[in-house]
Amino acid sequence: MSRAGRGGAGGGSGLRLLEARVDGATSALASALAEVRPAVAAAAADAAREDAGRTRRVVATGAGSSAAHARFLASVLVELGVPARFAPLTCFLGEAPPGAAEETLVVFSQGLAPNARLALAHAGAFRTAWLVTSVVDDPAAGDAPSGDRRLASAGDAPGDPASIAERRSFLALARERGLRVLRTPGGDEYGALLRVVGPMVGYATALALARSFAGEPTALDVPSDAICAAVADAGRRAAALADELPRAALEAPLAFLASGAHVERVANLPLKVLEGMLRPQPPVWDLLDFAHGPFQQSWGGTATFLALLRNDAPREDELLARLEGVLDRARHRVVRLRAELPGPLAILEHEAMMNALVLADVRARDLDPTAWPGKGADRPLYEIGAEAALPERRARSAPSSAPAVLERLTWPEVEQAIARGATAVLALGSTEQHGPHLPLATDTWIATELARRLCRRVAGAIALPTLALGCASEHLGFPGTLSVAEPTLVAILADLAASLERHGVARLFVFTAHGGNAGALGRAGPAMRERAGRMRVACVAGLPPMADVLHRASARFGVAPDAAGHHAGELETSIVLHLAPDDVRRERFAPGLLDVGADPSATFYPDLRRHASDGTVGDPRGADPARAPAYLDAWVDWLVDVYERDATWK
């Protein structure tokens, strides 16, 4: 950046540009909160229909402040229980990452930088690909939404008209080839090295994506006006603080202090110092890790520590007080920047605070934000990826949202499906007691729903009628339970395999929603394969891994494993409340057996009633039908993983 000397007006139009962007950041955030979440929800619903399944693993990437958004999204998703990781753009210089076919790619690029196209060129290798950008492909829409046009036009925009046209053309092609494009308000902010508006709206978009991918509420549920009021107030507080700070405070070596997940989520704040103040990029240190190297490094000289505090961070004030106690007050200064908003929303206030500090420093030093060192000389690095081509749109093999159900098809329709290489999906249920509050059809209803959801996820799959009779001898102590002997169930399964083989079905996938069927299903595999001829048969007999999967899903809602239970507890009750609410006897909810020990099967056999007098193993009182989709999705995710393993079919 150029400097006109202390006390002058060297910033000129560049300073006015930065001031306009700082002033407009909150209004752009308000637009993002109003516009982006509905857009994300609509796009995610479309993705679920087309891809036949919810997001399972996420890879997020970007460069500069956009990379901070990618890191932020990955951090929030992991906290919500969705597997996610950040990948630098250099990960996309070669082939697509292993496992991309089962991952969702999210690329953040405010101005659609050439480097971002390195990742977009691999979009076709991923299950789904999203692009988050402020660029528009409709020339009539301009480069910023109404109310923010001054932000886009105040600087030297994205180069010449040919460059603008090329970016718009690229974006239109991205939509055409199946990328899900999320347009963020605020303009691309070309003209200055520092991004001010983009980080705000980028974080809001990342939070909307996190909510959609996880299928759960997030901190974004705080009312938009409350968020914007807190952000505006944070900026005012920081501006007042900047007026009180001595010049030496910001001229000393800087470092950020934070705790918990916030350490990962503030990656853009050091860039504000680097790109806005033109000072060395400061580190971000965890409050506890400060004693392991940072303290020793800082001890010998002056330092200013910017403490990024949050009201809901456990023991953060205590940790900071301890840290201050070991510093030398003559050489070290701690500046408190406290956010009031909960959870990940705190980053928005800290962005506003740093914008105010940067603006105050730019004014004090008469810097010109539009004239930075080496401007234009970085093209050999910046333009890597400019020639990367988008992949052709690939045909998706997933079926429609309506699963194929055998009993609803005609024989010619089945014949056509078999000719296309159909897979038959057979779910095993049971007719057995499920406590005083759930009907005897519980396992059968759940098995039927799982089969239909699985068939939405597996191309060419047909759901067979669920077997409603299973091996349930452990429940015969309760009236109404019907049970067949293991040899009987094995014989039925072998006969069904022979029927399907005669029709020419390519594959048969069998699973159970009732644990008592596991032994018979394990023994049925050889008998079914003997009768199956060329048809490939896979039997999923093991349930212990499934119990772990479901209890992890319930834990995301704060439900303990003993309450979620192994039979008629919160988990199964929540699902039946979703599938058949009128058949649940809510007035009979009561805790059942909670302590099953290390081996739950010992509780069930030979007679569950000896251990659980009402037949309930768990606590249904906290059941909520809103959790059922997450439970069912977790179950189906596990089944799909098993289905797609080569070893399953050997």
C-alpha cells in the first residue's frame, strides 16, 4: 500500500472505498441471512431428490478469505456430527481425491478466482458439487444486489469487460453442467486487496449449508435482526476501543488468542492484518497451548495479544486471567474483543471488530487500500487454474425419489426392471411386543421404511414385501408375539432366493430390522446362495455395529444410549411416532430397563420378560418424531456402505 505520510490524506478514494465497504457489511449480512438460507434449503432439497440421499461426507475448499469459509464450514459440520474436512486448492492439482464419488464438494470463491477452478474441474468426480460465489451470470443483475452497487462499482472491479464476461460465461456453464451455485450478496469486492463484505456473507452461507447438510438447527436460528444488531454493536465497540489504544499497541508484534473450535474458525482474521494493515500475519494461539512455545517466544520482547472472547466458551475468562498473570505488563498488552452471539455466530462479531481496527489503522497511517505492494505481479500464481475446464455433466444413476415397490408393480414392469439388472431388497421384520406403548408391527414398519429409503439410494433396486414373521422366541413371554423357528426362516429365505433366481434377478440384498433374526440370517446365506444359481446374494446379519451407529445418531440430540435403548426406547419410539403417530400410546410412556451391561443379548435371552417386566429396554419418554429422519438416514447410510463394499457380495 502507498503511504502519503502521517496525518495526511494519502488513502484518498481508496480509503473511501474501504469505509464504504465497512459501512455496508452489516446490510450485506442482513441480505445474506434473508436470501441465502432459503436458497440453500431449496438447492439441498433438489440435491436430495436427484442424488437420492443426504450429504454423507463433505470436502470444502477455497483460497484467501474464501479458504477461511471452507475451514469454518468443515469445523461446524464436524461439531454437528457430519464427516467433513478442509482441502487446500493444491490438493486438486492432480487427480480427484480418493473416495470423491461418496463426497460432497463445496468450493468457496467470492470473485471466482482462477485457482478455484482447479477444484471445480474435478466436480464431476464428486457425488455433489457446490460453488459459493458473489459473481452473477446474468448481466442484468449487476455485480452486487440492489443497495450494494456502490461496493462493486467503487473500485476497479474484476478487470476489463472481457474478464467480467468470461467469469459470467464460466458461471453459466457451471450451472448447466450440474454444479449447485449459491450466489451471495455484497459484490466481488475487487479494487482492494482486503475483503470486508465477503467474509461476513460467506460465513452466513457456510452456516446455512451446515444446517442443511446436517439436517439440524444451528446457531443461525438466532433471529436475523438480533444477529445484525450484535454485529453492528461489535463494530462500534471496536471502533471506540481503537480510539483509546496507543499507537504502539498495534505496531507491536500481534497474536490472536482463542479457545475451542473458535481457534480453527478465525482463519480470516490474521489475513486482515496482513492484507489490510500490511503487517506480518499474526498467529492464532489456543489459550492452553500458549504455555507450549508461544509464551517463550513472546517473553523477550513487546507483544499485543488480541483475545477473541466468547460468552459461551467454557472457562475462557479463567484461562485468560491465568495467561495474563504470567505476562510482563510492561511489555505485553492484552486487548479483549468479546463476542456476544452464541456458537459459531461469534465469528461475525469478531470480523466486524477487526474491520474497525483495520480501518482505524489505515486512517492513522494514511494507507491506500487500492495500492498494495506487488500489485499485478502475482499473476503467475494467481492465474493457475484459469484454463481448467469444467467436466461434462454426468448422467446420474440414482433412481427417482419414489422407490420401486414390488407389490405395486405389474409383471411386465418387473420384467423390464430385471432386464435392466434389478437388485431385489428384502427386509426382515417381526411381529413381537414392543412394550406397552408401541404396536407389535414396530419392527416390520421400520424394516419397510428402511427398504424403501435404501431403494431410493441404490439404482435399479426393488423393495420386496417385508417378512413380518421372524425369530422372536425371546419375546414369547408377552402375548401377541409370533415366532418361527430358525430352520423355518432359513427355508423361507432359500425358497425366495430360488424364485428370484428363476426370474433372472441379478442381485438380492437381505437385512433385518429385528435383532432376533440375525442368527437365522447368518445361517441362511449358504442355503440361499445354493438355490440362487448365478444371482448374487448378500445377507447383512450383524446388528451390533448398527446399534453403535444409532446411538451415535441419538447422541447428537443429547439422548443417552441407555435412554435410546435397545428395544422400544426413545429411538424406536421416535421412529414410530414419525411413521404411525396414531398407533403410539403416549399415555403409557415409562422408563424400562436401562442397564443392560456389556452384553445386551444376555438381557434378551432366553426370556426378556425375566429382566424387563414391561418389555421396554430404554426410556421412551423423551421420544420426538422430528428425530426420526436422522435416525433412519443414519441406519440407511450404514446399509448403503455395506451394500457398496465388494466384500459384501463375495
